[in-house]
Amino acid sequence: MPKSQVRKKKVYTPPTDVRPSAAQAAKKPSPIWLPITAVAMIFAGIGWLVVYYLSETAYPVESWGYWNLAVGFGSMVASLILLSRWR
């Protein structure tokens, strides 16, 4: 029986609209201040909440009442948003 011919497969090249652009491939790393600021905001938020609870809602700002919780947790959420930008 005769041997069949071996077919050569073509090299796949994705369409131009799917290929990653050169700008995406050359993204710069994050500046050094970004993770430092994010970690500082986490500690500031935790510190704010600890002071609020240990002082029995008298400090950091007594007139804000429960909004002190929003400041503490908001600081930690803002740090998570910063950390999502970290490369």
C-alpha cells in the first residue's frame, strides 16, 4: 500500500483585532509609593477603628459618631482600590 503524504500545518496567527497591542505589552511597573501608601492606609484605618472602640466612641472625632466607622473602613477600602492598580 502506498504511503500517504504528510500535511504540514500552518502556523496560527491571531487576527489583528485580537492581538495584544504593543502598549499593553510594555506596561510600566507601579511606582514605589503605591504599595507603601496602600499599606499605610490599611494601618491608618485599623488604627482609627481601634482608637474609636477603645475610647468608647469619644475619639478620634466624637461629634461624628458612627461616621468614624465609615472613615476607618473607607480607608481600608481605598487601600484595596490602590492595591488593585499594583503591577
